Amino acid sequence: MRNWPAARKLSKGIFDIAAKQSRLSELSTIAAAEDFWNQPLSERTAILKETSVLEGFIQDWTHLCADMDELDSGLLLLAEESDEELLAEQEALAEKVEKEVGSLELKNLLGGESDANDAIMLVHSGAGGTEANDWAAMLHRMYLRWAEEHDYKVEELDFQAGEEAGIKSALFSISGAFAFGNLKTEVGVHRLVRISPFDANKRRHTSFASVFVYPDIDDSIEVEINEGDLEIDTYRAQGAGGQHINTTDSAVRITHVPTGIVVQCQSERSQHKNKASAMRVLRARLYEKEREEREAEKDRLNAQKRQISWGSQIRSYVLHPYQMVKDHRTDTEVSAASRVLDGDIDLFIEQALLQKVV
């Protein structure tokens, strides 16, 4: 019989519950002070966000302890008498406890300054024309399905269709707790091997697509953008196959001259709304660039891990001559490729976080 009280004591130390409770008490005192609402918006927001994260973690810990108590009681009853129904209940509860511990382990790793934020994702096809465009569309769908399974909200910001099939690129936001913290593990080049549906000779093709992820930055975080550094172009939004979404120049492209960062949005019919969305993405990318530069100064090795090149894919998806998806950073491998492409990528995310490859 597992010693659950001992396991709880060990977990409490690993998760540093006492320190989290102390920090939450400190933040609560700050938020309750009379002058709290006179502080700058950025400082208030940071305090409230940290408070929310800590409250959620401690609440999850409290639920875990309650389940452990129930499991303790059930195991004691089973030690005294045999009961098949009670045994089945305790086995199910033990499985639930294991999952709760695993979930807390992951949350404990998501302590980066932007991990709790929403995410902005960009999926971009590599060289290879229609084949690569189709692969980018498959990845785009995979992330939308993952978001749907986790009850996250998705907003399409920009969508560039391929000439024959698939997409050249897709820019979208995923909103939900720790969306960025989880999805930052997906940054890199993704490789597909399959029999091409576009090849009349049924030959095997290898395709590449890149994935970029940025934290969605709210207005409380100051990102300095000089209007004089921006080149803003408007153009007519295009739909799939070249049809015009509307007859006005509503699409917006913004170039940040000092960094060379270019963002564009055309999902809305209003030029004003598209410009607002483009500025939102630009702020996120500038913030992430600054964050990465700070980390690079601290740790050059980690900076190298984040570099993206076509010769260093993070994950391979093989559909022929066998089915397999392998993450090259963690050596995590599964055979259910179709399930992965339907959005079941949690195992890869978990292993990347646990092994701290991001």
C-alpha cells in the first residue's frame, strides 16, 4: 500500500507550497493597501496576475490533498476487508491523483515571466510549393484542434492561402491559462515524410514548416514603439484562390525598420481593426525579441537551442513507410501519428518542459 501521507510531504517540498503561500499572503497585503490603486497600471497588473497564478496553484494543491485523504481512507478500508467495488473506486482515484500530481509538476515549471500569457502563433511553410503549403495547413489544424481540446479561444489574425492548396502562412492567437508557457515548446522546424497526394507517381516527399510563438502582451506591459520607426502599408485583402475579401484596401502591413520585423493582418474588413491587430502582434514580437536577447546574454547555450534552421528540425512526422512522430530534443516517440495531427501533442509539450529544452 502506497504511503500517501509521505508522498504528500515530499510533494509539498518539491512544489515549495510554504513559499507560495507566503508569497500569496504578501501580495494580498499589498493589494489590500489603500494606495494600491494609485500605483502604475503595469505594477498593479503584474501583482494581480501573480496573485491569480498562485491562487490557482494552491487551489489545485488543496484539491490534491483532499483526494489523497479520500484515498488514504479507502485504502485503510481495503486493508480490513475485500470489496471489489471499493477496489475499483480506489484504483480510479489513484489514477486521478497521479494525473493531478503530473499537472502540478508542469505548472510548477511554468514560472517564466510570460508563461501565463496568451500566445500568438505563426505557422509558415518551407520551400517546396504545394507540398510544403499543405504541410503548413496540417500543422495549423493540429494547433487549432489542440486549442479546442483545452477549451482555449482562437482568433485568426492573418491567413495567406497557397496557390493550389494549403497555406503559405497562418497567424493566430490562442487565449487561455498558460497558453504561451505550453506552446513555446513548439517553436522550431517541423518535418513531414509521406507519400505526396499531389504526386501522380506516388513518390515519397519530405516537407518542412516552421512554427514561431510569441507571448500576447497586454496593455499594462510597456513596449516602446516609435511611430517614426514604422512603415505602414495598406493593400486589398485576398481570399483563398485570389478572390477579394472586400473592395477596399483594408489589409495592413507594418514594418518595424530598426529590427526589420514585418507583420500583416487582413482578417477584419476594417482597416482600423487590422492595424490594431498588427500593432498587437508587433508589440508581442518586439517584447519576445527583447526577452530572448536578455536570456542570450545570460546563457548563450540556451540561445542556440532556440535558433531555427531548416537542418535542425525539432520534430519529425513520418506517415510512410511506417507511422511515427519523434521529438528530436527529448527522444519522445509515438506511433499514433494521426492522433498527434489531430491535436494530441500534450506528451511532447510535457516532456519538453520536464527536460527543460526551451
